[in-house]
Amino acid sequence: MNGCNTNAKGIKALIVFRETGDTDNLFATVLCDAIRLVGIEVQCSVEEFWNSDMEYNIIHFQWPEEVIGRNSNDFGIISRLKERIDFFRSRGTHFIYTRHNLCPSSANEVINHAYEIIESESDIVVHMGHYSLNEFAAGHSGSRNVIIPHPVYEYTYREDISIERARQYLNLPQDAFIVTAFGKFHNNKERRMTLNAFSKWNKRNKLLLAPRFYPFSRINKYGHNFLKRWISRTGYYLLIPLFNHFSKIHAGASDEMIDSCDLPYYIAACDMVFIQRKEALNSAMVPLAFLYHKVVVGPNVGNIGEWLRETSNPTFNPDDPPNIVKALEKGNLQTIWYKGEGNYSYAMKHMNIKKVGKEYAQIYMNLTNN
């Protein structure tokens, strides 16, 4: 990387992601800052992609649904997407795509088409593990693929929170063994898998901390369907407090994002992090848990399983309940052995922001200079 800043001078890049802060996923924001440190001029915007005539050396896609809209049903936007890519390419722009997932489980035909276009039109596809690269390359002959790890978000959240202070802040018992399942639960399969394993795990004084667990909501998501709206609001205001009081779960509603200022408290408060996915390619919770010196128990799927196996954290078959319980038991032992300290050391060496930013910047420079 010697001379990196000199080669980076004059390169302009656009990361296609929303400009507003209404997201609990800071990947694009952190990546922008990391690449800027190398000397490349980077802007993070969806509006720029659709409406700007600015000349960019690099346009970097993240999630295709962020480009066209997460709930888009407009088939016309697919042709407009291809037209915009052709427009920028005619001006010498190169395209990169970071593959975060295979495709959203709730994707419609429009979003599926957007994935196909961005995957096929990108000059280089960046993967976060060998699993993703091998799976993608098998179905896309001739594609150019590289691996860059998911960054650990150091300097992004407050990192000096003690477990005692975090539990006090969240009003959690100081003497409990707390397992955090932080991300949004996508469906009832994930809820059943987590609850079943946690209930069968023979651990004294355990508590499941799942801030986005319940499928209830205080907002009207069901329009004029009075019954569904009533059940949802009743669940939010009555059942959630009731369940939290009488069960070994401290949980919230799935559609409520956690403020970035509160997020580190949920990780710092726990003894162990549980990844509740049955099917997933990546999870930002793995590097985030590593940052806070936590043991991670997760499914042996996608890049998640690859990361956990490489770092000797417990994995499980999400369709085998006894296997999940065994993974929880192993994770419990690893917390006693201070395995979380090894996770932190690994993340700081292999997943630090400076390293990841330089690797992305090198791809930007290689494409621009060649």
C-alpha cells in the first residue's frame, strides 16, 4: 500500500446508499469514512446515482434494494437502472458490488431483477468470505471476484462500557447470564428456533435479551384491517410487558430500530451473542460482538459459519434443536475461558477499518488506473 494516497488522488467514487440517517446499518457510512482516509473522494448517496451528471471513476453498489427502493413494484425502474449504468459506463465509470446477501427473503420480481442487473453489470464483486465467492462464481462464469472482510466498527460506538454499567442502563439483572440476540427477527421460524433452544438449555439464571423479537407494533401497519391492527397494538402495549415480566426474556418489537447510542449497551450487557438466523450470508453482529470481546454462537451457514469456524466460536445446525443447545453450552464454557478476548484480537488484526478501507481503495485505484 505504499504510495496509496498518491495513486488515490483525483479518484471520485459514489457509494449508492441512502443519505439520511434512518438506518441501523452503518456499513456504508463506516466504509465511506474508511476509504476517505486513503485520500479518495467518496460520496454516499442514492439521489446522486439517479439524478446527477457528475463524472465518477467508481460507482459502488451495496444492497440493490437500496438503489431502487425496498418495496418497489415499478417494473419501469429496472430499465431505468440499466440506462443509468450504461450512461455512467459511457463516461468511463467502473462498477463494484459488495455482496451482503443472496437476495432478501421478502423480495419481489422487481427486486430480483435489480439483483441480477447489478450482479452482472459490476466489474468486480466483493465478497466477505469464501462461501459467498464460491457460490457466486459457480453461477456467474467470467465474473471477477475478491474477498474483503466485514469491517469491525471501531471508533463508531462507545467501546468503554462495562458490563455492570450496561446492565444498569438497560435495567437488567446484574447476576444473570445474558444472551443477546440483537438483530430483527425476520419470521416465526427464527423466533421458534431461538425460543426452543433457549428454553431447553439447562442454564441457571439465564436471560435472553432480544430487543427486536416480537411481531407486534404500536404503529398502524395493517391499514383498515381492524382485527390485525388491534392484535398488533394489544400485543405491543399489553403482551410484551407481560411476557418480559414473567418469562426469561427481555424483548421488544421487531419494527423498532435501536438508537445507535443505545446499541453498544445491548452488546456490552451480555455474556454471549446469539445469531438467530436460519438462512443468511453475512451478519454484522459477528464483528460487532468481536469488538466488544464477546463469544458468538451462530448458525453454520454462509459466511457466518465460515467466520465462526475460523475463529473457533460455536456453530450449530439451525434445523437441529439439540445441536443448538450444545452450541450454547459450548459458548458458555468459552465465556469462562475468556474466548471473547481472542475474538477481539482477531477482529483488530483482520477486520479493522483501516485495513478494510485500504483494500477497497486499492480496488478503486486498480480499476481507475487500468
